[in-house]
Amino acid sequence: MSAGIDAVVIGATGYVGGELLRLIAGHPSYRLCAAVSASRADTPIGTVFPTLAGSFDGASFVDIETADRRIRDGSSLALFSAAPHAASAGAVGAILDTVENRLRRVHVVDSSADFRFSSAADFETVYGQAHAAPHLLERFACSVPEHMPETDRPCIGHPGCFATAVLLAAMPLVAADSVAGAVHVTGVTGSTGSGRSPQAGTHHPERHSNFYAYKPLAHRHVPEIEALIAQTCGRSVRVNFVPHSGPFARGIYVTLHAPLTSKLSDSDLLELYRDHYADDAFVRVRSSVPRLKDVVTSNQCHLGVCADGDHAVVMCAIDNLVKGAAGGAVQWMNRLFDLPETEGLAAATPAWI
């Protein structure tokens, strides 16, 4: 399988797109076929991402038409999209429409919101825009890899970065029917979570040494989180979520509070979570409090738990750009192509960042 699967990245000049390129550069089974950018076509990849200059020497971003021409007849295609919400579905559809009938095998993992909901109406309700490719929705499933062991769908809509962290923290409790009511979640994200385009929330003088909440109880990931919990566990749980902007570049730290149906001790809760994630290579349930620096730049999720009788607290640390987006996408793509789930994602991370 070495270097045998063509990889195309749509929206390749954004932060998630850059992380996808970095992971593909070190992956033994994917070869970069095209890095697609409508705005930076013909610009060398190393100009936009100097850290990738050695990995993609001489390679440039291309438009979507050039990407179509580069995909080899009879090849297998790993199509990643990191395009913005509402733009991604149309771009994915455009490539599939022109190349799919001449490919041996094709899988798509989309990191935007376009394929996170099962219906166009649900997407339009949350994002206020018409869906660009509703005919493709039936081909997509949405879940973090740890919560969907098998799927017969050829394409995946990856949950959002906050959604990924909250779901990994909440799901074992909900699956065990241990949650007595609504869960309350606070989450802190780094500035890369707002994307590459500068705005007030990511402008360095505003973000540096600052900390503030935004969109309290109104974040657009909440309907997605609640829908995925119901889909996976067969029961509805209300999620009250307050996100915060942190004074760092990358990472998400989530703290979840949940009322319990019966009393649990710290050791009971630790056992429940370790049993739930026993077969998942990227989730580590710690007996201590997780720390953001231990997971940044990796596809790892670190969880910490504690209980006080009828109340549980779960803490989750992930890298928003990796486990919350690009790394989770590669993890899914590995599974869709029957590759080891950890392939290309197991490198050690730096100790000081």
C-alpha cells in the first residue's frame, strides 16, 4: 500500500489544511496528488507553510480543475476537505462528479460542518444557508472514530473540534445511562480554532494575556453534539455549553459537569471510562488531571475524571487542529481504507512547546 493512495486536500491553505498536508507528508500510504486552493493556485506550498517546504519541494497549490486532471485513472482516492462551511460540499461534489466513475475506490472525510447533519434542513437551521450538495448527504456518516466502530458509508463528516472534545468526555457516562439530567460544559480553545483569516477574536493584541467567554449557551456545535449523543446512545441529553477564548494558539480544554443517576466514586468513574475506551489507541484516561501541553500537536485525547457521590466531573484535553480536525480526519480515512487506524499518527510529540 506504500504511497499507493492519491490524496487530495481541498481548502489546503487554512490551518486545518496545513495540518492535513503535514500529516500526509509523513504518512506511508498516501501520496499528495493535489493541494487545492482557489485563492493561492500556483503559489508554492512552502511559501504558505515554510515548515513544509522540505516535504513538498517544488509543489504548488492548484485550482480544482487541475486537481481533477491529476487524479489517476483507476487509482484510489482519499479526498480530504478543509474548506469553509457551506463551501466544502460544493467543492467535494465538483470533484466527485468529474472523477468518481474512473476511480477504483474513493473515500471522503470532510472537516467542515457541511456533512455533520443527516438532513439539509438541519444544516440550514444551524448555519442559515442552503446546503450546496444535499444529494450527497446519504453517503455520509458523522461521528468521532471512537464512537462508531463500523460504518457502511464511504464518506465521513468529521465533528467540530469542540464537539469532538465534548463527545469524548460525555459519551461513556451517557452510554452507561449514568446521567440524571442536563450536562454543563465549559470549554477553552486556542486562537487557531477561529481559522486563518484575521478577526478581532484572533488578533494578537486582543488575545494575548486575555480570557473571555463567547456565545454562551448559543454555540453552533451544541445541536451537533446533542444529535450525535442521541444517535449513538439512543437517548437525548441536554448540553449547556459555554465556550471561551484562551490566550494560546492551539488546543482545547473542556470540563464537563454531570448529575448522576446513582452514586459513583472516583475509582468507579475511572474504571467506567477506562473500560469504555480500552480498545481506542488515541484516548488515554488518566488518574491525574490532563494537561493541554501533553496533547498539543498530537492525535491524542487525555481524559481525567472525578466524582463526588451524585456528581461527576470529566476533563478533556485535545489539539483542536489534530484530534479535533486533521488528525481525526486521517484516523477516519485510515479506517475507511482498511489501514491501521494509527498509521501516520503515532509519532511522539515535542515535550516543550
